[in-house]
Amino acid sequence: MKKMLFLFNPRSGKEQIKSHLLRILDIFSKAGYDIHVHVTQCQLDARKTVEHLGKNVDVIVCSGGDGTLNETISGMLQLKKTPSLGYIPAGSTNDFASSLKISKNMEKAAREIVNGFPVPVDAGMFCGDRSFIYIAAFGAFTEVSYQTPQDRKNLLGHQAYMIESVKSLASIKPYHMRVEWDDHVLEEDFVFGMVTNTRSVGGFKGLVNQSVSLNDGVFEVLLIRMPKTPLDLSNIISYMFLVEEPNEYVYKFKASAIHFTSEESVDWVLDGEYGGARTEVTIENLRERIPFLLPYKM
């Protein structure tokens, strides 16, 4: 009998898994799985559980938001043999589930797992001791996008709230950084940067290229240098959220590895969770490292 480790965060997405849990377990049981269920209790619990129990199972399934997925993958990267991974999204944004076209219907997502194909997807290593699956970011828009309470976003609309929060130059703090990748070096005062492997960021598909490959071994990088005038800021916001026109303040490129050096500590966000404050950051692409169970082949 195939063995499954099923982890879920009971608090994600307004506790919506409560009304679906028995039917999800029934779907897995009918598919022939011997299921070990773990209810996450605190931060890093999913990672520790995967590290402890993941080596003895064929499939790991996690249900929760982007943070739960991040912890699960972080644990999987510590295993000598990587089991297949199924994901049942239950958070408020679920960026990576959207990129992978995983159903928002929890029971349908469970059926797609048991009938799915293992598709290898890239992961990211952050400073050699942290990992991420779809985004590492710093600067103005990260705090607004990932640390704003969901009810406030719902009240104004997520996009409207983000634009409102960065509409003045006074609200933006620049970081002087040196960025190195391949044979390139860039040194500027940056207000925002993100290294991504996704088709959706903060719920906005317009922030990234929709044709991006999720298993090509390279990240998409976007960096924004400090605007000089309110008009420059307005043009940057339009570029990011409304229309994509050429903008002298925006750098976009691809890289399999990238190194950031800053004069002061910079706060980073990994998959929507706080990633720490650092003056040096090295990010590496781990190509096709996580086999996701998906209803299609890439």
C-alpha cells in the first residue's frame, strides 16, 4: 500500500478545510493510500514534520497557503529521496497554485493529486539555508502585498490598496545594492526587487510574464531603481500593475544564480513569509527539484 503524509494548516483561508477534510481523506483512501495526517500547530511545524516523516512515504500532500507550501518544500529539500508532492490550496492568495493551474476546489484538487502526473518544478535556494518555491523579494511593494491584513485588501481591492500605499515618494525607502549575475554587474538605489518562478505575484498575473517556464532552471528578475519625481513613480506603478510600457527605472532579466550586496540590512520576503534581514544574499535555482502531482504534463 502506498504511503502518504498529509499535512494541513487548519487556519488557512478562513479555516475552509474543515468542511472538506473528510471527503478529501475519503478520496485518498479510495485511491489506495495509507495516510498519516498531521495538523500543523505552529510556524515551521510543517517543515520539521516533513524532515522527520517524509523519508518513509511515497507522496506528501500539504494544504494551506503559500507559507505552508514553502515550509513543506523546505522540509522536502532536506530528504535524500524526494517524494512526489500534492498541493491543495487553502490560503487567500495561492500564487503558486495559480501558476500551476491547480484547482481552487479542494476536493477537485485532491482528485487531481491521486490521478496526477509527477512534474518536476524548479525551487530556489536562499543564502544556502532557506528555500522558496516561487518568489524572493525586497522593498516597497513586498510589505504592502504580503503584510497587509486581508480584510483591508478586500475593503479597497488588493490592487487599489497597493497603489494607494506607494503613491508618494515619501513612502518609499531606497536601498543601495550591488547586483551580480553571470557576467553582469548593476549598482543602483533600488526600491523594489523580486526573483521569481511564477505566473502570479500577490494575486496579480500582470506583474510577471505569463509564458514563463517553471522548470527551465532560470529565474525571472525584476528590479526597480529609485524614482526622481512623482511622475516617475506614477509611471512605475502603471508599468507594474496596469500596462507594460518601456520604463527607464525598471530592469528585467533572467538568471540561474544572482548575488545581492547592500550597505545596510534589507528585509526579504520568501513566498509571502518573512525571510530575514541581510546585507548579502545569494539566490540559486534548483532545477526540477520538486515533483508536483499535476493533472497534466508540462
